[in-house]
Amino acid sequence: MALSLKPSYTEDYPIQDLTTTQFLGLLVITAERFGWQIQHISDRGIIAYTDSGAFASNALITITIEDGIATFKSESTSTALVSTHKKKYVTQFIEAISQNTYEVEELDEKYNELKEHFPAPEDDALTLPPESTQDKFKNFFSIFVPVPGYFVTPIIINLNILIFIIMVLKGVDIISPTSESLIYWGANFRPITLDGQPWRLLTSCFLHIGIFHLLMNMYALLYIGILLEHRLGTARYLTAYLLAGIAASITSLWWHDLTVSAGASGAIFGMYGLFLALLTTNIISKNQRKALLTSIGIFVAYNLMNGVKEGVDNAAHIGGLLSGAIIGFAFVPSLKQQASKQTTNITIAGLTVLLLGCSFFALKTIPNDIGTYQTKMEQFITFEEEALSLYTLPDKATEEDFLLAVEQKGIANWKNCLQLLYEIEQLNIPDNLQERNKQLIAYCNMRISSYGLLLKKFVEETKAYDDKIIEYNQQIDSIISNLN
């Protein structure tokens, strides 16, 4: 059984010497100083979110003013059964307004600024009846609906979920997909990505390694999307997400030889890196920076430390984070108030060209010894099949056919195999593959010796070599057994 109780705390506070409008101005000024996100303001009061970060115990604060009394209600946004923070937020806030140092003229001026944006009485959330269960249900599903200021994020979330559902319906394990199935659906894997399939740099950003991986990533994307997308705008946000995702995939490719990489976390880390970059500038108001910087910093640090665990692609996380920070600083000029649309377009185009150029360079310079190994082994198999055609000669084959099979198809192709194996020796491949390669060299040498004796036996028409041929074949069988 799961409990979903969200505790609340209520306290009344007399307005005392201030008018209702002056007190409202004081509420807003204090909330801004505390770094709260004010979601609603009207003549009746304010609704604000403490926003101490994704991993902090936050609260939704509702302050209503009626008959000279301000009623503070703090509701925990977590599902904890007990939360002391809900009371702490109210206590600290009341202490701050009790020590009011603002002149009434300042408070009146603040109120006059605010009242221009007050909602119509019928739209005032502070006078509307409480949400029904049906309304809450609708509000939950609103996170999947694109709206102005929150347009790209729900589309990306929906796309990730849709792809995952299709994969599961096609037989991919919902908890722990195999590497083969992930590669089939477009995961990033150096031997294949560098072997003419660069599109995996992007497709891998929309695949997930099980349902839990998907849910964690979508939560992280939802959180940063709500904070960031309306600040960047649709074009900048989408560009940053895709470019950071590609940069993360390139970093993973550069760092890992044989890791199958998938997931949106590289692109998501890019958005967190971008936001961290903006938090070091004056693009975001000073009273919001400290809480947000702490929140985002904790998220990034926690996930990077968690990425040390086996099976987590921390290279993609770091690549996404750093590329996102660079993109964030590059966006600063176009985010300033006087910036023109042309500045935004030039920035987006410049970043796209730069990153795609770097990606092309990386794809050409990152060594792909494993891919080369696989290619040479495919050639090896072709030569081997041709060399072994000796044993599939038809009964009506002539002496000339036999000589051709032994000398020109057999021995010649075994030498071709041997040449490939010597080339593989020079590659930087795992020790187990190098050991396998040594056994294959011994195997080919045995085959060449065996075929040589077969040729002598046939030309000289003697059985003198039979015992040695049998010995070679036994050694060949032993090597094949070890290889298998």
C-alpha cells in the first residue's frame, strides 16, 4: 500500500499598521528576496513555490488576506508523512515581514506595479473552489501537452515514452534489454557507429535501458524543462537539447571501446550544464540564482558521483554537461533584452555548424580498431570458406579439380587468412581477442601444413604422409574446440 499524504501548516498573522495593498506589496518583495517562484498574485494574496531544488523539501505557500488577517498555508510538495520544513518556511517568512524596513511609499509603488497584472475576479485562483480529483487528474496529464513556453519538453518526453512502448511491444525486455536489442533499435556502439552509421549519435538519445532508466530521465527532463524552456524559447531550447545529445554521444564514443550506450541523460545533462552557465550571468535575477544554483549543482554532482558505478555512461554525462555549458554561454548575447532575432539565428546556426563539424572530425579521427577487427574477421571467414571448399568437392571431381582446390583455393586462401591475422595483431583490441587471434594463427599454419602434405601425397601417389596429416588434423580439431 502506498501513502500519498502531503502535510500542511497554517498560521494567521495580523496586518497591523499596513493597508491591505501595502501588505501585499510587502509579501511580494519578501517572497522575491527569498527566491520563491511566485505563481499567482491578486488582491486576495499570493501563491508561491519555495523552489529550494529538486532534492530539497519544498513547499507551496498560499497567503490570503481577509479582514486584516493574513493566513499562511504551507503544503509540502513531497510525499513524506512528516515535514518540518512546511512550518519553517512560514516562520522564517513571518519573521522577515515583521522586521519590515520598507517605507509605505515603496510598498504602494510595488502594489501599483503589480495590480496591472492581476487576473479578472472570475480567474482568481485564490477565490476558486478547491481542485476536484478529476481536475488533479487532468493537471497531471498536462505535463504531456505542449503549450507556449513548455512546447519542446513534452514532445521529447512523449517521443521517448512512445519509442520505449514500441520497443517493448516488439519484444524488448521492459526491465533489462539486451545489448543486441539496443543496438538493433539504434544505440551508440563504437564499432558500428564509426562504420558508416553516424545517425546512432542521435537515435541513441531516444532509447532507454529499461523502464526505470526511462522514468528517471523523464523526471529530470521535466524538471529542467519547466525551469529552462520558457527562458530560452523553442528554437534555442530544441537546438541546445539536440546538440548536447550529439556531443554526449561523441564523448561516449571517444571514451568507450565496447560500451553500448543509450539514453537521454547526455542531452539532459547538457540542459543542466546550460542552466548552470546562465546562473553565472545576470540573465537570471539575482534573488533566484542562489537557490537554483544549489539545486542544479546538487543534481549534477549526485548524478556524476552515481555515474562511477559500473554500467553508467559517465562519459556521456560529462560530455553533455560541458557542451551544454558552452552552448549556454554562447546563448547569452541573444538572451539579453535588446538582442535581435538575427542574433539568435546566427548563434543557433553557428553552434550547429561548429558542433557538426567537430562531430565529423571526431568520427574520422576516433580509432575504431574493434570495427576494423570485425571487418577483417568477416574477410577471414570468406577466405576460410573458400579454402575449405576442398572438402565439398563432388564425387565426379577430376584430378585437376583436386589440385586446384588444394593449391590455388586452399593454400592460397589460408595464406590470405594468415595475412589478415598478422594485421589484426597490430590492432589495439582486448586481450581475449588477441589471444583468440594467436590461436587462429596456429590454426592457419596447421591448415597450410596439412594442405601441403595432401598436395605431396597426391602428386607422389604415396601414403607416407598419412600419419602426419592425421596428427595435423587432430591438432586442428583441438584448436577449433578451444576457439569454440
